[in-house]
Amino acid sequence: MITTQLKRFYDPTFTVTDQYKASLPDLQNGPSSLIEGANVPIQQVGISNFKLPLKYPTPSGELLTLETSVDGYVGLDAGKKGINMSRIMRTFYDFRDEVFYPGKLKDLLEAYQRDLDSRSAFLKLSYSYPMIKKSLRSGLEGYQYYDVSIEGKLDEYGNFRKFMHLDFVYSSACPCSFELAEHAREQRDVAAIPHSQRSVASISVELSDDIFVDELVEISRDALHTETQVMVKREDEQAFAEMNGAYQKFVEDAARLLYDKLSEEDRIYDFLVRCAHLESLHSHDAVSRICKGVPNGMR
């Protein structure tokens, strides 16, 4: 038996002809007999966390260019071996110079359905959104960054759904701890400090109409008040202590306060909120979850 020694060599001058390209194997589009496992549909197949700079609108009309992590998926029917993964990126790159907001995702999802011959498609863009935040009393300003994602789903019947997700970071001062600390001071003249901790409200909203990230942040601020600070001098630190005293909250309170404000916004069709108080008293977190309660909605 004669064996051929393979060349360990890369030829930078090699040119791919149409004939050579046609000869390349393509297992992804091969016969269904090549399918491993159950020959059933897969709800989502695609790629996650490919990055590029994208433009986003602001209420002032300014455009922000932000590094964005993209997840793109399509549905795979039974009888199909796979999808062309690179086409997920190539199709997205056709839109890279557009301005992105939740409603815009429908255009991309329709392109995914067309380019990948799929009946359903899903897209999620995740980024860190900067907003100038003014200190409470000193007048200093600094950038607060918010973890945000916008998400779109398009089903086989052409039904489009759009979502926005926001992580809002705030301080939670425990009402029970406050009362116990006051009791120690009044009854025994003992210095005691009530506990408070950094907390996170993870807010997911389904939109009937587009809103700005800034507006969802304002809704969260109006509900919880005690957002963490950026630039702080002594007078700001004192103000923040007073604010925490004025707006003490259990984790259950935080969920209900957000429910109240989110329910007032007509452009928010549905919502799901998870509040987590990263306890300074306990070695575990306190968590509450609440949804709007739309039939067959977010849970």
C-alpha cells in the first residue's frame, strides 16, 4: 500500500476557483441520514457572544456607539442536519451601521428567516449603557453604567415580540435593623448601626412600543430612590445615609414598589422583576420575584 506524505505547508497564493469551491464538502446541508440522535426540531441553534460596536439612540437625539455582545439563533426543523453558522454573523453585519432599538430587531430577524431558511429566529444584544449621574449635594457628576440587553423573537407565524432587560443597582436599608439599632441607643445608650447592602433589581419588560434605556432607569429610580452613587464627597455621603433612612425597604417592598411604577407605563405590556439584596447581615442573599400577571405571560 502506497501512502502519500501530506505537505505541512500553507500557500498564501492559493486562489479558490468556483470549481474548487463547489468540490468542498458540506455536511451541514447533508442528507437527514447523517443526523445524530433523535430527528426532531431544535428550537434555537446559532452563535453567542460575537462582538462589534453598534449605535444606540438617546432621548437627546445623540447616538452612542457601544461595544455589544450579540446572540443570534434560528429554529432548526426536523430532517435538517444543521445551519450555516457563519451566516448568522454575515447577515448581522449587513445591518452593522444601523441604529439599534428593540423594534429594529424585527428587520434582522426577518433577514435571518430568509437567509437561513428558518421559520423562527431570536436575537439578543447586550451592552453597558452610560448615563451621567449628578451627586446628591456637592454638584459633582460621573458616569453610571447600566447592564442592558434588548431582545427580539419572531415565530413561524410572523409574530414579533420585543424585550428590554436592565440591571438596576441600589442600596437597601433594613427596616427591622433600623428599629433594633434605635432601640439599643434609646434603651441602653449603645451605638448601633443598622445594616444596608448593595442590591440588584433585574428587570425584564416586554414592550408594546419602544422606550429608551434612560426611561426604564428613571422608572426604577422613581420606585426605589436609593440608587448607588458615582461621585461622592462628605455631604453626599451624609445625604445618601439620610436617603436610606427615608426609603428603608425589605426585598418584598422593592418588588412591590417596582410593580407599582412599571404598571403605570402603557408601553410596557408585561414584566418580570427579580430583586436581590446581597445581605451584609447574612451569608446568603434575600430574593423576591414578581411578574405583572398577564395571562400566558412572563413568569
